[in-house]
Amino acid sequence: MPRSPASLPLFPASSGKREKPGRPELPRPAASRRRQLWLCLDFYRLPLEVFAIDDGRTPLGVVEGEKGGLRISQCNEAAAREGLHPGLPLNAALALSPSLAVRERNPEREANALERLAAWACQFTDLVSLEPPHRLLLEIRGSLRLFGGLASLCRQVHGDVEAMGYTLSLAVAPTPRAAAWLCSARQDAMVTDPALLSGRLAELPLACTGWTADIVERLNAMGVLTVGDCLRLPREGFARRLGYARLKDLDTALGRRIESRRRFSVSPVYHGELELLAETLDRERLCRAMERLLEELQGLLRSLQKGVQRPVFGFVHEDGVQELALGLAEPTADADFLTDLLAERLEHCRLEKPVTDLRLDSGPLADLPGTPLGLLLDGKSAGRDAEAGRRLVDRLRARLGREAVSGLCLLAEHRPEAAWRLVEPGTISLEEGDSGRPFWILEKPRELTCRDGRPWLEGPLEIEGGCERIETGWWDGLDVARDYYVARDPGGARVWLYRERRPPARWFLHGIFG
Amino acid sequence: MKAGLDELLSHPRIWRGRHAPRDVETLSSGHPPLDQVLPGGGWPRAGLIEILVERWGTGELRLIVPLLQHFSRNEGQAGERGWIAWIAPPYVPYAPALADAGVDVSRVLLVHARDDVRSLWATEQALRSAGCEVVLAWADKAAGQSLRRLQLAAEENGLPVILFRPAAALEAPSPAVLRLHLAAGDQACLAVVKSRGGRPARLPIRDLFDQVHA
């Protein structure tokens, strides 16, 4: 490494002996602080991806610039195939691709999406920091063991992001600034050893630093092309010419100066929106698109260790919103399960109009039933019968309707028709059963005709015995006075009937012994 | 010599009457005469069991109540308490009678379905959910295809599913592991129409339920 004797290196090559530099003072290394490891997530296609999930067919371009001078700032692959590229004036782009869907860049939407992604990222660590416009910084040193190591953590991040339909580039470094710079290079660099950091950073072109184009051009004109070139410049001169802030950037990237990052705090409700590229009634597409919002919601729920019980799905069409609310037997944080339930519900409900936008509201969050964190992280937490049982109830209700699924309970009551009730499944009864009762009950006793003084049910009924008198209920006006008998019908079934003790002394069928 | 013969006879492709294949687990039906004619000495632990009846209410519930009692009892492991699912029953099961017969009413899951397609779907969901101990289902019409799905789902998940159908279905073939026909009337009897690894048999109802009639 040639070095002019007059120039004082900005950072000495990492040897044991450190030369005492001139002003400005070289900050002391941050060895006293606990070692950190930062993961930078760069959603570099966010301006495009906030608008829709790419269906691979519709060309879409996001434009920005002054009125009249709008230029393409990002376009999807379908548009790129038609010859579009960033920087192209909108007029030229429309000439190339007449069917191009055009959206003006929407920084507010991008900021909202980044915050939702930050909430999702909180499941991986308690220190997530926003790096607008489209990056997140996560301190992950403490999370590595929980997620089974760096590679496994990154795999999970990639998997989730893919499921949400975003494009991601990531990098790992001992300092947040270095992670962000490495991330700009889009090489998925993983630098865990601080000793190797300066070497890796030195290779980066200056564009990765995020400094203004003006400054980068000035440096390039001086023959300073990479971060490494910068590091060989004298500190004092560098700071004087390019601003003290630039020097600070280099110090923080190398970990000589601590950068304090602002912690992102999760808001305890979720509201997500997603525009569809083309309006649709296709349930499968709607479900797939909703998966992104559900995946974001799942991340938020995991970080808070909460669940949703009454999520509301909104399908926005030109005249309003059609809402679909789910009511679950118990709170859940499982996106796959919610997707399944939504698919079931959608299959059986009529969408009023073609849908243009999707919404998802978490509703109030609730504590998860005592599920250990380890199970939660596996994603597939089904397996315990109790939980699988409750999920079955939810699944059946999603398709058949809420009333279609119920449990039974016993009530302390002598009138046979009032001794039981349909209840929420799993309700424990404290009462004891009654002997001599049939297994099937008619919800309403059925009046029987009489022939020759004998009750008749597709033939004469042969009384086998068992006269039981039930007289009760005088206090609430629904009093009964009946004599119950067991009889056999001509088809061979044993039935339970009664005769009123008061005139007109009709016969009723009340149950079947089965 | 004997060992060699046993080895030969244990080959899965050799069928011997009245002997269940070795790996089939069974549960006592609670009716000794029935256990005697069922291969392996009871209900198969997993798979589709069809009970065909002339009319609802001719004894089909009494037939299976001991099985429901069995599933009500096994509360040893806290996590293993699944539903006793009743899917599309023709009437409402009467809770006081079930409780009296030793069935845990709090574990009964009643599912109402508008048609056979929905009830067969619900049955399959119940089998695949890992949340049930046993599934009882009622259907008037069921295509061979959907029966095969039930049989497969039951076998894969190690659960018994008992499907009650009208006797008219006797003529159609079925992939069920066990098929019983409950004939009512004067010659009331229970016929084992098909049993994997067993033989057809016929039992007078009086032998089965004599304790009730006594």
C-alpha cells in the first residue's frame, strides 16, 4: 500500500501499534461496549412494491420528478422486457409500452410499508431501527442462538420476505453503518469479525456510502474511487474539504465511534393496505395478495407475543368496502392458518364487485393461549390435540357458519327437553345424566296420531313398558305433566313417547333409543 | 419347522381366515359376541367403518356407545383429549343419556351440515385435524371417491371413522375396513358384510344387546 510520507493515514492499517494521529482526534475504539452484530435489510424495490404484488404480466412503472418532467424511477420485470429502464422519460416509456400501469412515487406509502416491515422484523430482535427510505437495521447478536445461527436466521428472513412479495438485499456487519454500506453493494455480505471489517469496506465504491452525488463526484475527480481510498487520506484535510460529517460517517462505519440508533417501537394494532395492480374477483389471487398482509401481521404478533381473535379483512371496490370478519375460538398468530380460514370463507361468500385494494385490520390483540415460544417459532404449532381441536372448530365454522358447530351440555332440569342445551364446544357440564333416556332426542316433540286408541307411527306402536311420570315446571308457566313409555315401532326401532296427563291426552314422540 | 411355517404364514400376501393382519390394532367393541367375529377381536383402531341401517334408531348407537366410553375414559395424558365428533347426525344426541352411558359430553363436537358434500368435507377435516379421538358421520349418499378419501384420511391419522348410511348402499362396493349391516324387524340381526382379514358373519341382535332387554 503506497503511502506518501507527508500524509497521515486516516486509519492506520490494523496493526497492534496505533500512531497518535493529529487533529481531529481519532476516536477511541468502542471495545468497552458489548460487541454487536447488525443485520441490514434493504427493500430497494419498495417504491415499486408498495403498489402491488407483481403478477409477472402487467407492466408497472413508478415515476417521479417535476410535472412535465416525470421519469421512470423503477419498473417491474414485465416493463423491463418491453424496454423500459429507470431514468426514461414517461412519454418515451408510454410509447414503448402503451399498456404500462403508471403510479407516481408515494413516499408516505413507502414510509408506512417500512414501518409495517419494522414491526414484522421485531420478531427477530428487540432492537430494530428504521433507516429511511427503505432500510431496516437489526441488532442480532443476541438472537443468533434462538434462531439457530446466522445462516438460519437469514434463511427465515428471506423466506418471510419472499412470502410477503418484497425484494430484499441484506448484509451483516459489526456496525450498523457498515451493514448499510455493504447492503448497498447488493452482495449479501456477511462480516462478523470486526478485524475483517475495514478490509471489506475498503473495496466498496463511494456510491455505497449514500453521500450526495456532488461529494462523490468531487472525490472521484480527485481519484478517490473507493472507501479504501478515502481511508488513506489525511483526516484533517478530509474533514476540512468534505465536511466533518463525512469523517464521522467513516468513523461510525469502522466502529471507532458509536452510532446510537433509535429503537423502533411497535404499535399494538395492525392496519395494512395493499393495492392490486388490476381489479379482480379471482379468489385465489386475492388470497395470495392477502398473504403479504397476513405475513406482516404474523411478524408483529410474534414480536409482541400476542394473537388476533377478530381480524377483519377488507375488500375495497369502486363503491366502498366489503368486510369479512373472522371470529376465532382462541387468539392465533399463525399466518398460514389465517390464510386457510380466509380461503374457506372466500369460497362461500359472494364478492360484490371487482376488488381494487385489500385491507387487513388486526382488531384488538389478545394474549396467546399458553404456547411456549419455541413452538411459536416453528410456525407449525399444531400437533397438540387441544389446539388442533380448537383449530378444527374454527375451520369448520369458517365454511359451515358459526351456528353449525356446537357442543352439548347438561342442565339440572326435570323436563327432558330442557335438560340439555347446545353450547360452545368444550363446555364442561357438572350435572349427571339420567338413566332410561334415549340417545336421540327430537328438538320438538312430534304429535302422533291415534288409531283404535293406540299411538301410531307408520304402524301401531307396541308399548314395551317403562311408565315414567314427569310432572314439573309449574313455577315458570311451562309446566308439564306426562307419562313416558318405551315402545317399539313396526320397523324395529325403540322409541320414547309420552302421553299428556291432561286432556286432550295426546301422544307425542320424544326420542329414539338408537 | 414350526418357526419356518410361522414365518411363511406371516407373509402379508397369505390370507388366513379369521386372523387380522398382524399389524392391525383393534379396540374391543364392548359386545363380546361381536368381538368374537371381528378380525383382531374388535373395531379396527384406524380406518373407515361403515354401519348400514334400515332405519335410523334401530340400535346403531347402542352398538358404538362402548367405543365412545373408551374414548371418554382415556384422559391420562392431558394433551390427548380430542373431540368425539358427530357430523350431520339425523337427530340431536341426547346429552343426559350419553352422560348416563359414560360418554364425556364436554368432548362431543356437533357439526351440522346442509348436505352430504359438506358433511363429508367436514368429516375429512375432522380426521385430518389431529383434534379428534373418533369421528361419527351420517350420510345418505357418498361417492366411492369420497369414501376412499375418508378411508385414507382415517388410516393416515390413525383414527376410526364410523359412517352411518342407509342399507341401500349395500350394493355399492366400499373401501371400508369394516362394513356392518344392521337389519331390523323380526329377524333383527347384525351382519358383518366385509371385514379386512375376516369372514362374513351374522349375529342375532338379541345376543348382542341382551343386557338391555333383560
